[in-house]
Amino acid sequence: MKKLVYFVLCCHSFGNSLSVEQLYGDRIELLGIPFKDPLVLCQIFIALFLIVVFLQSSVDKIFDRRSNLAFFESHFSGTFLKYFIPYLLTFVTILELAGSATLIFGIYYAFTAKTTLWIFYGYVILAMTIIFLLFGQRIAKDYVAAADLVPYFILIMLGIMSMY
């Protein structure tokens, strides 16, 4: 019966101009887990998306380091960064892993402590990672690859701004 009432209320809300929070108050739930507001759910979904992107990227850099080193060495061969490639690859890998791990912990913390503080920290780490990657792409004059980073940065900024 409770699910039927929820379904009817959801269908009714499409024609209603009230927000979800105004309609349901603190009763926003997903899979029986209550959320403070819809922004928390957005922050968690953004975090999940970024975990997939950056965890996969860092794991690839770890398990296929030789290919990544070869790519970076050729990519940055005409820049001053060519002397630091192994160190920069390690640095970026650590940042990606740290950001992903912080987001994973942040999602866990959001469910247990009902705060998204650690998700915020993960966003900040990954924003710094994107800035370092952008710097490298601009130095290499790979403007297309630099532009490809922009949507990720915007998504992270939206996540941070949703923390108001």
C-alpha cells in the first residue's frame, strides 16, 4: 500500500510546481535510504561517475605502465616535461587513485554519517588532477585533448557548487 501511495504522489507531482523537498520533506529515499535533499543524491551520482573514470584510468596506468610511459614520452617529447615523465606519470596516478579512494569513502560516509564532506574532498583532489592534466596537454600543444578535459572539470565544479 505504501508503494502505491508513493507512486500516486510521484505521478501527481508532475503537474505540481512544488519541489520534491516541499512535497516530501525529509522523506526523500532511494532503495529505502533517506537523503537530506536531492542535491545529496546528485553528489553521490557525480562521485560514482568520477570513480569509474578516474579509478579505471589509474588502474590502467598501474597495470600497463610501460605503454603509458611510451605514450607520455612520445606525447611530451618536444617539451621540457620529457625529462620528468616517469615522475609525472606516478604523480598523476597517485592523484587519480587518491581522488577515487576519497570519493569511495565519501559515498560510504554519506550513507553512514549523513554528510558529503568526504565527497567534497574527493572533488577537490580530482579538480587539481584535471588542472595538472590540462597543464600537460597545453604544454604539449594537444588542444583537442585539453578540451576533452573540460566536461570532467565542469562536472566536478557542479558537484562542488552543489555543496552550498
